[in-house]
Amino acid sequence: MSRGETEHTDFSATPMTEASHSRQKIARAFLGIATALLLLPLFAIIGLLVTHGMSAITAEFLLEAPTAGMTAGGIYPAIIGTLWLIGVSLAVAAPIGIMAGIYLNEYAPENWVTRMINLAIVNLAGVPSIVHALFGVGAFVLFLGLGTSILSASLTLAVMTLPVIIASTKEALASVPVAFRHASWTLGASRWQTIWHIVLPNSVSGILTGVILQVSRAAGETAPIMFTGAAFYLPFLPQSVQDQCMALSMHLFTVSTQVPNVPEAFPYATALVLLTLVVTFNFFSIGLRTYLRARRKW
Amino acid sequence: MANQASIETRDVRLWYGEFQALKGIDLDVSRGRITGLIGPSGCGKTTLLRCFNRINERYDYVRTEGSLIIDGHNIYAPDVDLIELRKRVGMVFQRPNPLPISIRDNVLYGYRLHTPKAERSRGAEDEALESALKSVQLWDILKDRLGDRATRLQLEQQQKLCIARLLPLKPSIILMDEPCSALDPDATAKVEELIRQIAGEFTILIVTHNMAQARRVSDECVFMLIGEIVEHGRTEDLFIAPKDQRTADYIEGRFG
């Protein structure tokens, strides 16, 4: 059978199909390159920190306080301070955020008030951290009279992380199929019984993942704690939430920009410790998610 | 009591926001029989079904008026507790929706919700479980793997399980919303057979799109059209000699 210019009877490629294929290849290549570029900064950062900072990481660096105007000694008080801050802010933000998320997803009626609340949450999530810092000074340090303390700084961090915890809780709850709720309600379960027995067990992995990701974000923030509770230098460890504390992010800022004659490796080593802490949290979160996911099947 | 209707509705009207989905429904549902609700999509049959356990109300924009009496009580009266209502009026859905817990926990889910802790015992639970699963012919198949996830069963077994989990609550009415539409013909036949077997003990209302199924399964049939009941009668009468032309047109497949 002859193949004319306009007649095409078999299934071989035409110039037009060829063009589709080549466009698809180009698109795929660009998308792949973008993904590869994403990994580049991550490895570059880790590489930089390890090569410049690893030499300073010693037992002394990890377990002793800074000495000689921060040009010697270690970062132990800053590590402990950061743990205090994320611990207290988590203790405040996680229960409130999870409960608010449950209310908004499971109870709140579909009306303009709910829409306003959801809008407020989205906007709160977009507020820059320095603005949270100023709010923290006004609200917690001055108005509530909590002073510059771990409590004020943690509350500021909690306000900052709350919107995302609420949003991720809502998302996790919404991923539980509505059919399960129907089944439970029509068997005479109350809303709360349904949430407790059915919805929460099937969304806990998502909820916890959201919370832990916010913990690691709180660990890295500097602005919100700078004016509310973190100190440049403290010769002692905090004894209660009313004390100030040092913090890794704050310490990194200090040794990088505020103090002369700091050994070159110190800022990198501090950053490496902070990054390790954050990555550890994230891996823990991923592990937990995988574990809880494996238990759930529908 | 035996002759009294299980459900009596008088002038039931329902709105979704501005849209009126039910336009004055008067219906007596016979006790202990299977009543089929048929009609084209959007005729209000599922909406009506969902009035009987008040599950429509989870939406704020739904408004219901009229009287709806189950076993002598108006279920829209202010003193009616939804939990008590749903204990007595069970529901089976279009897509089998076993809960993502074990087979055992599924069957006992409602039972545990409604039995005070002090009265619960392993023995009573085992008994309720065995009796419910035997009623739906799943006991012999599942008795050795009661701890398995119910969501991993075959669809037919899932749907039977969804019926079984209602039984320990001793409901007086079971509502079924196209219970076989997700099943293959073989599974459909088996679930229909089960429905016929448990009838008598319960009043069963079944919504279906499938004319042949309505004919096979139901004792009485209600044909609905745009929010109204057109015809209600014994299934064989309605299918063989419909009184209303619209019923005749629908069951003969001229529309819908």
C-alpha cells in the first residue's frame, strides 16, 4: 500500500507525533534538572559545615560552656537552652494546636466564622518571625510580665508554630475517609467517640509528623527568641522556665557577627550541631510516620 | 403491635438550602417486611432514607419538617436522642464501609458503645460476635481470623460484615442505601439472599436503582419522582399492574 502525503494508514509516527515525543522529552529533562538542583544546596551546606566545622567538634566543645569571651570552650549551655525552648514551646503548642485542629475539622460548622478562622490561621502562618518576636516582647515579656525568660521565648515560638500545627492536624484528619465516620455515627457513636476510636488512630502519624516538623523549625529560629528569652552568654544553665537561656541559633548569630577573634571553625561547628539536631528530629518524624503508616490499612 | 406500621411519615418536607428535595411524603412502612424505594436519580429516595436515622442533619443547611414516627415516637421531637435513634435504626451503605479495625472489633463496635463497662464481659462479647456472624453466614469462614483487618476482606464479606455489626444492637429497622451497587452479580445474589433471610426480624428499607433487584428482594415497593411518592404497593402489583402511568413508564425503562 502506498503512503501518500495526506494518507496515513498504519500506526507509525508522523512528524506531529514525533514533535509530541520530543516536547515531552524536553519537559521531562527540565523537571528532572529542577529536582536535581534542589538537592545541590542541601549537600553543599552539609559539605561546607562538615569540612569547616568538624575539626572543632570535640567532647569539650559539646559538653562545656564557652570561655575567654566565647573564643574558647564549648556550646553546652546553648544545646541545653535549645532543648528547653523546644520542649516548653512544644508542650504549649502541640496540645492547643491539635485540639484546635480537631475542632476545626470535626466540629466547626461550615459558615463564615469558620472561614474567617481558617483564613486567620493561613495568614498567621505567613507572619515573618521578626514580627512574632516583637509580638512576644509586647505580649509576654511586658504585658503579661513574664520578663525575658524561657517561658516568654517558648510562648513566642508556640504562637509562631501553632498555625502550621493546626493546618497539618486538619490535613491529617481530613485524610481519614468520611465513610468511616458515617459507619461510626450510624452505629450510634457520638462525634467524640468517633474521633477517639476511629479518626485519631488513623491520623496520628500525620498529626505527629506535623508537630515534629514544627519542633525542628522552632529549634532553628533566632528572631523570636532574641528579645524574649535567649541570652548572648550565661555562665550557668537555666533552672526553671523563668530563667533566660542560651540557644544554638542565637549563639551561632553571636559568634558569627558579634564577637571578635572567634576561631574560624566555631560558627561552622555550632551550625553543624544545630543541623544535626534538626535532621535527627526530622528522621525521627519520618521513622514514626513509616511505623504508624504500616499499621494502618484500608 | 404486629400490624402497626413500623414507620409512619406525614407530610415530610426537606430542603437542602433553597432546594426542596422532599415535597410532602406520606408513607406507612410495614413492620417486619422489606420495602424497596425506587425512582430515578435525584427523586429523593436516598434523602428520604436518611431522614429515618437523621443522618441528613450533619449538614447545617438541611431543614426537615413534618412528622416522622418510628415505633410510635416522632423522631424529630426535641427529646429524641440521636444516639438512641441510631441504635434502633441501623444503616448499610452503598460502598461497604467496615471500620479499619479487626473483624471482631467491627462487629462489637456498636455493642461496646451501648453496653456499660460493668456489664461487658468477654463471654457476652464472644456470644454476640458469634451470633451476629452466624446470622450473616460469615462465622464458618472467618472464625479463625477474627483478628484480621476487616478492610482486607472481599467486598461481599465486607458488606455482610456491615450488616452483622448492626445485629448486636437489636435494631428494629435497617436502612440500606443501594447495598449491592459496589458488588459483582454473584456477590449481589448472596447479599440479596441474606437480606431475605434476616427480614421478618427487622423492618428493612432498601433504596435501589436496580429494578430487577427491587422485584427480587422487596415485599412492597415505593416509586418516587422529584420529591414525591407516586405509587406504593405490593411489589408484584406495582410491577405487574402499576396504577400510575409514570410508574409504568419508569419500570418499563422509558425514562430514568
